[in-house]
Amino acid sequence: RTRGRLLWAIVAVAVVVALPVNIVVAWLGGTGALLPATPRGLLVAALSTLGIPLLALGYAAAFALAWRPRTGSLFVAAGRTALTHYLGQSVLAVALFYGYGAGLFGRLGYGPAIVIALVIWLSLALAGRAWLRHHAQGPVEALWRALTHGRRPVSV
């Protein structure tokens, strides 16, 4: 319990302090403002020294909170359906980014591409969690096991 509270406190500090500080750093020009040496570059260096490590701690704390092994965790679902998840990501990304699909490669900036990747991951993790409510493993994992061992997969 105490560890959970500490992790949530670190996430809160990251969101309330570190995120705004890093937004200001980016607005000021990021590390590009460091050279030549100017007062603006000094401010960027000082804010970066505070904001970057705090935001990294916030990411680590959020990851630790999300990673805690429990039945409904999306990380657990993605792990137990890893091959299904990997193949699903590949099929969806190819359909969206390659020329014989939507052809989005090179037409999107980093931000929209990352959002698409996160939506794909989250969608597959949610689908995996729903699947695992009724099955012991993902569908491709079950097929792989059946082909390897020559018998039907076991349900939950």
C-alpha cells in the first residue's frame, strides 16, 4: 500500500511539475537553445535538469503501477497473448502504413504515428484481456501449441 501511494505521488509530481516544465523547455527551443550560450539557454539547461529526470521518474512510476501483475492488467494480457499481439500489430501497421494499404508512411509526423501505434497496442491488449477471460492463452498461441503437441488447446 505504501509503495502504491509513493508511486502515485511520483506520477502526480511528474504530471503537475515535470510535464509543464518540459513543455516550457520545448517551447523555449529545447536543447537547440543551449548554443550559443545565452540567458535563454541557461534557463533551458536549468529547467531540463529539473524536468527531464522528474518526468523519467514519472514514466517509471506509471509503468510500475501498470505492470503490477494482476489478472486484469493490460500488460499481463499482452504478455499472455504475445504472438497474437505481435502478429496483430504487424498486420494492422502494414495495412495502415504501406502503399498497398492506407499508405500513411511518410505522410504523418511523429506525433500522429505514435498515437496510432498506441491505439493499436491498446486495442489489441483490450482484445487480449477479453479473450483471456474465456481461454488460457491467445488464439495464435493455442494454434501453435496444438500444432506442436498435436492436441486441442485447453480452455479456462
